Amino acid sequence: MNLLALLIGLIIERLATRLFHWRRMRWLERLIDTGFRVAMRVANWPAILLVLLLAIILILPVFIVMFALGDALHGFPYFFLAIVVLFFSLGPKDIGEDVDEYCAAIEAGDEELARQRAKTLVEGPVSADPEERSREVEEAVFVQANNRLFAVIFWFVALGPLGPLGAWAYRVTDLIRRRAVFNTARDAVGTDADTVSDDVRDAAVRLHGWLAWVPARLTAVGYAIAGHFDAAFSAWRAPTPPSATGSAASEQVLARVGVGALALQTQEGESSDSRAIRGASAANRLVFRLLLIWAVIIAGLTLYGWSQ
């Protein structure tokens, strides 16, 4: 039943684009900020423990509902819950929608909007050089696809009956990480008192990195299979800088292997705008091909389960 819920959830993910605004969950960001303020008051506690406690508090409601439902009504309430939790765990925004908006801004000649769309994908500042920014966006597509999609699917499947809990736990750690990084960057340029310490931010990144490590490697293998395998494998073998640890190391693997799997060649006379659109679109298509592969595997496993 879990695999069927996952298959339905992925179909909704691709079709129900008008519902994506429900996944922004601004109210959850306010709860996370409250948790950060509490953490600032008990700074003598280990930061990783504070972040872990915050994650557990946000995960607990889903666990309570799952436990309360049990096998009631032959598991149909659990089945519905699994689909709903999966919908809110994916995202919060569709990667293809971000890529389309980025490409549309370039086609319209709106440099400022294109830069903002690129920053959304990269989750940080982007290069002023068009060619370098294009590469940063391509790498970000592969990293974000794992954060928003493939890692969620992995934990949904890996934990079996507790799949919805695994998917939501991963999304919670990602939301905490994103909020901690965002608040730290805002505090660095603002005049208000700090809302997140560097230790808490690093702990949030580390916790997310633990959950992302395995699915990131599995997704990287998928990029190699769905794209140019030889180039992707060569990119994987390239050494990772010693300074890159945790989430950073996983993201570098995803970025290198994804770009390698694209194996895009420079076209003579191609403008920087055309190259940017072609690269981002190709990266998005590779992600979609991998999603189709995963969907076929999930569908096969579902049919196999029914036949037993």
C-alpha cells in the first residue's frame, strides 16, 4: 500500500501544480524561528541536540496521527495520510517550475529577474558572469532535485510502514536547514540581534547532511544511468575538496555527476543566453528522466506486491 501511495503522490506532484502554494508552510517557518530563539537562550546546550529536539517536535504530530490510525478501516485512513504527508514533504516548489521561470526571465531579457530566479535555485548568491551562473544553475538543479524529490522518495520507501514519517522527517530537517541558513545570512547584513547562532546553523546543516548522504549517492548513480554514464562516472571519481563535508560533500557529488551526465558540448556561435536556457532545460529533462525511471521501478514493485 505504501508503494501505491507513493505512485499516486508522484502523479499528484506532476499534475496538481495549482496546489503547490499550500506547501510553502509559512506558519512552519514561524515555529522554526521560535525554536531558534529558544536555542539562543540555552546556548550552553550542544547545538546538534537543540536542532534534533526541534526536528523531533515538528515530526511528532505525524507520528501521533499514524499511531492513532493504526490499521483502522483496513488501513485506508493511513493510505490517505501517506498521500497527504508525501505531498507536503515533496517540494516545497516544483523544480521544473523554477527552471521554467528562470528560462522565461532570460528569454524576456530581464537580467534582474533571471538573477533572482537563479538565486532561488542556488539558494545563495550567484556569479555575475553569465557562463559561470549558467553552470551554477545547472548544478543547483541536480542538487535541488535530490533535496525536493528523490531523497524524500528514498526515505518514504526505505522506512516501509513508517515511510510517511521518514519522508516528513527529511522535509523537516531540510526546512530547518534552509531557515537557519537564511536567517544567518539575514542577520549578517541586518541591524537586529542575531536570531540564529553559527553553531545552530552548522548543526542544522549537519543533521540534514546525515539524512541526505545515502539518497544523494543513489540519486547520483541515477543521473549517470539516465545520462552520459562515462562522463558522469569520471566526474564522480574527481576528488572532493577536503573542506567539503556533510551536506556540502553530498551536494558537490550531485553537482559534478549531474553536469557530467549532461555532457553538453559548446555550440559554435551560441549566445550566453541560449547556452543558459539550453543547459537549465537539459538538466531539468535529465531529472525528469530519472523520475520516470524511479516511477517505473515503483510501479513494478507495486504490481509485484499485488501478485503475491
